[in-house]
Amino acid sequence: MSDRQPIIPKGMEAVYEKIHYASAVKVGDTIYVSGQIGRDEHMQLVEPREAQIVQAFENLKKVLAAAGAEMTDIVDLTSFHTDMRDLPLFMEVKDRYLTRDYPAWTAIGAAQLCGVPGYIIEIKAVAVLRR
């Protein structure tokens, strides 16, 4: 029997049903969070730039909460940026959400995210529940 459990937070069901991927998958005490972008519960792009980054972190936080985790449970964070000049702004927002127990972090430049113009950030994470 597999202990693999898809995590589908309320308001994110369309991603699972229409795009066919889980917002996260929980295996044991480990949570693998799919890339979270700056779209709202109506799947609409959030603007301006800082608001989009905040929304991506809020989405990440929502997925973790649905799995029974918190931001401090993140052990690995990967961010994808369409413009690396946004890195200082991203770091400023990141520091509002990750205030201690800092995870490993990799920032990657990308030409486009989600195949849709306008998205500037995508954040994926791995979290481990504390015992």
C-alpha cells in the first residue's frame, strides 16, 4: 500500500481537475509542492510585481497548510524568475515568509512561466513535517 497522498487545497481543485497535477504530493512526512505562481483563486494573474510574488507565497502557504505543514517546515525552495532583476524584490518578500529555519534555496532564470505571458515568478518547495 502506498502512502502517496495528493494535496488539493480548497480553491485549487481546478488545477487538479483541468490541468491534471496535484498542488502537492505527501509521502510519509515529506511534502513535494508543485510550482506556485501568482494567480488568485479564480486562476487570474495578480499584478503588480510585488503583489504577484506575495500571491505565489500565499499559494505556497495554503498548499502547505492543506498538508498539515507550515512555512518553517520547508527544507528546499526553488524559485523561477523571468527577470533576475526582480531578485531583490523577491528576497524582500521571501524574508516576510521565511523568518527562521531557512531552507536551501535555488533561484533560476526562465524565459517564460506556465506558457502564459505576465507571470514573473514560480516557487516550488519540499517540506518535511517535524515530529
